[in-house]
Amino acid sequence: MTAPTPLQLRCCAASGCRSAGADALQAALHTARDQLGGAAEGVTIKPVGCLRLCGRGPLVAIDRPAGASELYADLSAEQAPALLAAATGLGQGDALAKQRLDPAHPFFALQQAVVLEGCGVVNPESIDDALAHGSYAQLKRVLAAFSPEQVREQVKRSGLRGRGGAGYPTGLKWDTVALQPPGPRTVVCNADEGDPGAFMDRSVLESDPHRLIEGMAIAAFAVGADQGYVYVRAEYPLAIERLRLALKQARAKGLLGAGIAGSSFNLRLEVRVGAGAYVCGEETALLASIQGQRGTPRPRPPFPAQVGLGGAPTLINNVETLASIPVILREGGDWYAAIGTEGSKGTKVFALSGAVAHTGLVEVPMGTTLRTVVLTIGGGVPGGEGPDGGVKAVQTGGPSGGCIPAALLDTPVDYESLRELGSMMGSGGLVVMGESTSMPEVARHFMRFSVNESCGKCVPCRAGTVQLAQLLDRFVERRAELADLERLEELCRMVGATSLCGLGQAAPNPVLSTLRYFRQEYQAACRQPAQCEPLEACLLQEVSP
Ligand SMILES: Cc1cc2nc3c(=O)[nH]c(=O)nc-3n(C[C@H](O)[C@H](O)[C@H](O)COP(=O)(O)O)c2cc1C
Ligand code: SF4
Ligand code: FES
């Protein structure tokens, strides 16, 4: 009789791999295991979240009893028997050798998992598995031994800044909410993630939803809130499904609801599904949308931390911000503050995509250079050559950000450095562009996005973005005049300075940054002024019969 094989196959069951056939592969693995019978007894097939290298999915990791793991990419359902053979050692040869990834590859070796530590490890649909990996331990600890002030102190010490884009200090925001006059408070998680090229928040929700719930519960305790909402965009059905399941499981275990974990702390958490408007990610528009109103921004102040849902102080934080909280409590604020740079602490999750060899999720310490992220971790442009790996520019910050040229790849990725370059961190989308990319076209692409997503409430954004897009058309279609360059810059300044919310204020950034670094492309797209022939030639023509 064959001895049981205590092996585990971790199968990525997040959106990226599912779209490449992960469900069929997992079903085929179950069938193949059944067919092997006793020989595969004890082989666990475990669905997990994102294993990071999303562009090579479906991915499966084999965990060996001795502790070693192997990761396989580009798998298909037909390869399920070969994968089981590789796991159990029962087959002949090594059919999947070419699909086995090297764990020492910089894509994996240079990452530091803090927010993503449970991604690809826990089963996102099982609270028991999440508990076995430490979920809710910090919430229980905080409720048993911490005051709200002590929690806020740790968050302040950590130096954590909001990961939703603006980088506002999280501890300071928590203090602002907590120190408002007595009364009800609400905590809201912003999971609208509308930036093109961003999929970090979706991955956290799909891969480790209990981490977010725990972070939100700790935040609610720290600011004195007893209700909360996770606002998720409708385009994320799997994230919504898993989050709803996780909330149900947490309520059933007494980790949400009344008297959490035997304490006097109560928290009701619900999911609110957005209706697909990018501007609803802006915090005041988001609050309007939760309350059933049209999702348009309003002027600030007052800030939501002062006057939010139903007029009560409301804490709004991004998914990644809140998912960082359990680790900060576990390891301590000082531990977190020791990672990163002077002004930007901790790690940052990036969604790396575009013209890059390794597409996926990357978590690195703040201050890691763009070169390391894009070339060493990302592998540069496929087939790209030279010291910059065929990279022409890197777009950060989505429609509010900018394009950074390859010459500046040695820039550390932190809030201040990116801002100095005319871009911004944004939520973490990094889109790599190769040599053949036309920068006026890139600028027009983002401007058209802003035109479509402008809510129309204020004129500079509603009309200005349309005019900017029309001006950019002239460059892309090579019918611009040199004077259009000035018009473009002037209009950018006007729209940025006079729009009501961040969408309009930052919409010119992709234009301004491409003008700053790739001006010659705009100039080359201008019609040249009619060339005058030398005077003698003109006169000669006139007197000629
Ligand atoms: C047009 C626009 C869209 C935004 N979209 C998002 C979003 O999808 N997710 C997010 O967390 N923040 C988004 N923000 C930023 C939020 O307004 C807010 O600053 C953030 O949720 C605060 O959380 P944080 O302090 O954890 O970063 C957006 C802002 C603007 C102006
Ligand atoms: S800047 Fe644009 S999105 Fe923001 S309120 Fe004005 S019109 Fe709406
Ligand atoms: S979705 Fe499977 S590796 Fe990211």
C-alpha cells in the first residue's frame, strides 16, 4: 500500500488566472487526483488568491512536505495529470520543466510581502484557513489590551500614508475623525479602483478579504465607529462575492456584529456596489453614492473626516491602507516605519502592466527605483534591448499621473520623487511603454478618459477636458500649428487650477508630463510654416514669361 502523500497544490483562483482557464484546471486536477486513487491520497488541492505573475496564468504552486515550493505557469487543464505527476513523483520524466519558474528570479526574490502576505497563501473563501494564518489575531489583541488612542499611536508611528492616491497621513486622519465632538461615526473602505491599469485592490479583495475586514474593524475601534461600508466597483464581481462571503463568515464567528470577540465593541459592516463611474472613487462623490444620491463631488472643507455620511464624521481609507493595519499592529509602528524612505514609509503594491515581460502584482519597499521595478523585476519590454530594456516611458498614477521617461528610471518610487517629476504615485498602476509609443497619443488616450468620466458639475473640467482632447486630436492627426502648443499649455493650467475636484485638477498631468519630456514629438506633429523661397527666386519667377 502506498503511503499518503502530504502534498499541497495551491491553485490561483483570482480573476487573472480564472480568465486564463484556472477553473477548468482546478476541476481537472480533482479528476486526475481521483483517478490516481490511493497513490494521490493526501494531496490537497487548495484554491488561493493571486500568486503575483498574473500574465503567465493559470499558476499553481506545489508545496512539498519538507517546506520547499515550486511554481508552475502557463498551465492548461490538459496538463493536470502531468502536474500531479510532478507533485507525487509518480510520472515519468519532467514534462513541465519549461513551465517551472525560478523562485530566485528577481520577480519573486525582490518583493517584500506585507499587504500581500496572505495573497496566494490563504484560501479566500475559508475563514478557518484565514484564522489558521493569523487573521483577526490583531483585532482580538487590540480589543483585549489596547485603547483607541494606543491603536492610533501605532498607526502614527508607522508613518503610513493613504494608498488611494493623495498620500495623506493615515494616523492624522484617524485622529481627526476620533477627536470630533461625541456622536456616531462611520468607517468606509474605498474599493472603487477606477485607474486604468490598476488591479492591486481587486487582488487583495479576491485573495485575502479577511485581512481587509480585520483592518477595517481595527480602524473602526480606533475612531469610535460602529458601522462601516466597503464601496466596491460593480466591475469586480468576484471580489464582491468573496467579500460578501467573508463578511458572512466573520459575523458567524462573532468577529463582526455585537460584542465582537467577547468585548463591548460593536461593528456592522456592509458592501455597497458602485455603478461604474470613475469619479465615485473621489471621497465626497463616493459618500453621495452610498447615500443613494448622484455620485458627484462637493467642495471640501468640510472634509468627510468632519462631515461625512449622514453628517457624521467618516473615516475613508483605501483597501491597501486598511489591509496594512493588521501587520502594523502585529509588528509595531516602528517596524513598519523602518521600511521605505524618510517621507514614504512601508511597502507599496504596484500593478505592473503594458509593454513588460512580467505582468503582475509587485510589492516592494517604498524608495525602490523604477529601474528595479520595471527592468529587474518586470524584465523590461519583451525583446527590448539596451541599458533601458527598450522602455520609452513609465506611466504612473493613471489619468491623474504622468509619463516618466526612461532617462529617469533611477528615480526612487516615493510620493515626493514622483511629484517632483510631474507625475504621482496614484493608487499603484505602473504601465510600461515601449519605443514605438506615441506620446501625444498617450496624452489623448488619458484625456479622452477624463472627458468620458467628468461628472460635468463644473465648467473648467466639463468643457476644458473636451477642448484639450480636441487640441490633442490636432497633434495626433499631425495638423496642429505651433501656436497650439501654447494653447495646450495654457488650457492645461486653467483646467488644473479651476476644477472643483481631483479629477479635473489632475486631468492635465498626462499632457503636461509628456510635453515636459517628449516636447519634440508634439513639435514634430506641427505643420511647418510655409517655407518662403529666396527673394531672387521669387523675382525671377515674376519676370519669367
Ligand atoms: C477622481 C478621483 C478618483 C479616485 N478614486 C479612488 C479610488 O478608486 N480608490 C481610492 O482609494 N481612492 C480614490 N481617490 C482618492 C479618494 O478621494 C480618497 O483620497 C482616498 O480614498 C482616501 O483614502 P487613503 O487616505 O487611504 O488614500 C480618488 C480621487 C479622485 C479625485
Ligand atoms: S472637476 Fe470634473 S469630475 Fe470633478 S466636479 Fe468638476 S466636472 Fe465633476
Ligand atoms: S491572478 Fe493568478 S497570479 Fe495573479
